[in-house]
Amino acid sequence: MKEYTHYNRIKSVLAEKNKTGTWLSEQMGRNFGTVSRWMTNKVQPSIEQLYEIAKHLDVDVRELLVASIVKRYGYK
């Protein structure tokens, strides 16, 4: 199984907010498969889509991203 680099925290933030990928796909009018790929970091949403996700989850868009300093030092 291919391991994906984690750039976003969409799945984690959804869990923190007690929301599901199905809920997010309905809110955004997107296919669940697309949202699922975002949640598993197989593909990344665009900047515009990240802002829309943040709006629906009522969080700062930065909360949806893995901190770059974590990447620099090799932590996951």
C-alpha cells in the first residue's frame, strides 16, 4: 500500500468537530469520493476549496494544514 505524505488535517478536524466526510461532501456539493481522497491525503484540495472547507467547519484555514515546521524535521 502506498503511503501518502500528509499535507492536510481535514479528517482530523472533521473528527474534532464530530462531522463526517459525508456531511462535508453534502455541504460542499461534492462527490464523496473526492472528499474521501482529500481526507486520506491521496489528493489535495485547492486553496479555494480549503477556504470553503474551513468555512463549513468554522475553523481558521490554517487548522486544516499540517504545520510546515513539522515536515522540515521529519515528524508525522
